[in-house]
Amino acid sequence: MKIQTETSKAIKISNRERHVRWNWEISPEYGLVRYHIVVIDDKSRETTIERLLEQMQKYGFVERIRRSEGKVIGTDYRYLFESYDTPIAPREIDFSKTRKPVKQDQALRERKKGNIEDYVSRIYEN
């Protein structure tokens, strides 16, 4: 499976249109990967997350770490932000199956100062 990530030739994705923003990092739990996923849409946010979870669950367990929702300012869209711990490597997940534009965001990660929820709300609510 191929990971779709942003490249220098990638189409720019506006924060005000439907899309999926994601990143991964090593989890504080030994041997796991932590995925952070934000889905922006007017109606099918849960379905989009389910498409990714189905892929993760094929290879192992998935543990939800956090979930938050909010309104994308200036649009009819809402965002759904979830983080998961799993032993599944990023190469095993095909983000194109979300059927939305996809952007890997290196800044979508845990922080020593502030928190990841604040980062997400600053992008979409301000």
C-alpha cells in the first residue's frame, strides 16, 4: 500500500475545504505508533475515520487516545480530530481510501508547550 503525502508538486489544500490532515509519531507506549487525524467535512467525518480504522484493525489493535470536534470558521464544515495508538506502520495505511484530499502535517504532533488540541483549534477556528 502506498502512503499519499504532500510533495512539492502537490496541490495546495485550503483549511476551508474538505480534506484529511494527518501525522504520526512514536507513541510514549513502548512499541506503538501514534496517529493524529483531522477530518474536515460537512457530513461524513465518522465514515472517513472508519475507513482508516478498518485498515489499522486488519493488522492489530487500535486504541483511541483523544477525540475533539469543532466548527471550521467561515464555512459549513466541521472538523473531527482523533488520535490513536497502534502497532501499525504508516506504510500499511492507504490514506487515499478516505476519498478526500490528504495532507501530512508534520506540525500535527504532541507538544511540550501547549497541546495538540490547541494547535488544531487554531488552524480551523481562528
